[in-house]
Amino acid sequence: MFSFITKLWLFLLLIAILAIALSISIIVLIWVGVVLLFTIPYVFYLKWKAKKQLEENSIYEAKIIKVENLDD
């Protein structure tokens, strides 16, 4: 039905398409990793900074004292 050359070209075309798709997937995976690498520590920094500001304003300590008084 198909000649050998036609089958060969279709096979090479299929390999090229799969290689391009795999390359794009790897690039997207690397970008997601880079974004997570910078985002996760930044979120922890923001939480630490917010806690530090609350402690400076004595709001955080007041909440702890209030909760401890409820246990009595």
C-alpha cells in the first residue's frame, strides 16, 4: 500500500513531532520549577515579615495571651 520511502518519511515526521513536544514539555517543567524555586521562599519570607510586624505592634503577643486565658 505505502512504499518504504513514504513509511520512512511518516516515521521521521512522527519522531520530529514527538521530539518537539518533549522539548516543549521539558522547557515548561523547568520554568515551573524556577517559578516555584523563587515563589515558595518568598511566601515564607512574607509570613515571617508579617509575624515580625505583628510582634512589634504587640498584636501577636496579645492574641497569645488571650488564647492562654481562655484555657483557664
